[in-house]
Amino acid sequence: VILIFGWMGAQLKHLQNYTRVYTELYPKASQIVVRCNPDVFWTTASTKHRRLMPVIDALEALDCLTPSSPPQKRPRILTHAFSNGGSLQLTLLGNVLQRKYGPASLRESFTSALIFDSCPAVGNLKTIKLAFSAVVKNPFLRFIVLSFVYSLHVIGLCLSLLFGKRIMIMENLRIELWNPRILPWMGLRTPRLYLFSRKDKLIPWQDVTRHAEIAKERGMDVHCELFEESEHVAHIRLEPERYWSSVQQVWGVAVSKEKGEDEEIYN
């Protein structure tokens, strides 16, 4: 199963550049594509959860949420999240699954890998403006949206300083992504690949590097691929072979661990 979380405002024709190659690489895999609307940053929790229900239904149908199953029937799951928008949807799904199935929804980790493309980073007002300007083309509507987002940013910052709690959305996202069980089938052994670039104007490469370093310090299996010239979520345009080679390598790492996990179960 390949679970893809698109970046904020990504159109299907853009995401098909990835699903098409995944179909060529893994023709027998089922693919689930989760899109991210700009309003995910301010819409109600109930609306966010309702939008994710078809994803949960698909995961259930593919036996990805079965509490316990024989090793030969356990699914393999590759998760690919793009930018902060896709990462936010990823954590939202994890939270919904935890509430629905409980913290111990799966007794053992499935064979899985996690890929972060152009993320994560805390961001600032400048990167927020760049992100929403790329999605909202109408100048008048863009002004309204940015004014609203700026207000939320300032309110969150003030409340965080006042109460000392993690109210800033992006800061909270960065912390949640250090959870080795972001999704219930993952664990410390789940390899995670960070794909990022020095030329990314939205996601500073230093932020991604620091996130990967801390994840490694916490015992996670971390792999990094730093591009030099590609723009935000555009690494496959300049270096497609290198990009997909990195994806295949991290998936190979995940599959190579499968035999060891089976031996642990039987011993």
C-alpha cells in the first residue's frame, strides 16, 4: 500500500507525476492519495476528521488496521508526505486513528517506510506568504486569506508566550513528527527518508536537517537526500533518477528488516 499526502493546494495532475512512477515501480501496490486544501489550517476539527474518513475506510479495506494478522498476510505500507501541508494531514490521520482504535491499535509494526519531501520546518510570516500566494491566485482573495492566516499566527504566538503551551501549528507539527508511531503501524525500526533542497524558499534546509538529526538521536532509522538546485516539492524535475533511487533504497531497507521481525515473532 502506498499512502501519499499531497502538499497544500496540489492538483491531481501534479500528484500524478508521482503516482504514475509508483505504478511503474510497484504495479501490484494499492495507492491512496490524500489531498490538502488551504483551509486545513483553520477549518474545524470535525471537518478535518470527516474528510479523512474515506482514507480510513480504504485502509480498513486493505487490512492496514487489522489488530493482529499472520506475518504472511500483513500489508506493507509506504507513506510519502509532501511539504508541511501533507505532513499536517499525516499527523491528523494519526490522531484520528489513535482516537478510533486506541493507542495499541496494532500489536506489532508492519513493514513500512516514511518519506518526507520538502518538510518539515516551522516557517515564518515570509514563508507563510509564499506558500499561500502560490495556492491562492486571486489577489483580493489572497489578501483576505493572508490577513486571516497572519491573525491566527499572531494570536497563536501570543497565546504560546502567555501560557507556555505549544499553540503554534507548525511548531506543534514539527514535534509530532518526531513520534516514531505517527501512524499505528510504524515504529522506531521504520526507516524515514528526508528529501530536501538548499534552494527551497519555503522550507529551509537547515530546519529539515535539524529535524532529521533529532529523530536519529531518538533512535529512529534516518536517511537524508539533500538536493542542491531544486525548488520546493520539485526535486523530480531536475534529478528524477536520484529521487526515485532514494525512494527505492529506503523501501529496500524497510523490506530487508521484514525477515528479522518475523524471526522475533516466532522466537
